[in-house]
Amino acid sequence: MIVHLLTEQQKNLLIGKRYFSNSYFNPIQDINDNWIISQEEVLNATYEDVLWVKDLATIEYIAKPPIINFN
């Protein structure tokens, strides 16, 4: 899956920001600790103050494995 790469500063700018109507950005980290947002978030971004996300670089998403606690 292709996602869009953020710096930590860009991630902080998006926290609490809407990209469309009642939809909010949800930056997450991949297995390499890269901050990323989804293609859906970028493609549906309509507010002028966040349109810069459309220029972000893309990378392949590699999920973090789940943490399993055997205690």
C-alpha cells in the first residue's frame, strides 16, 4: 500500500486538523518509525491550509507487527 511520508514537524501540524468535512488526519508510524498518512487523507484534502500534503513524497507502507503480551 502506498502512503505519504511526513516529517515529525509536518505530523505535528496535522494533529487535530480536518482534511474533509468531519474527517481528521491520523498520522501513524510504520515499521521504520516513519510518520505517514494515507492516500485517502491526501486525495480528499480540501482545506486550503493543508493542501501542501498533496506534494508529499510517497513510500510503501510496512506495518508494525502487533505487540503480543504472554503474561
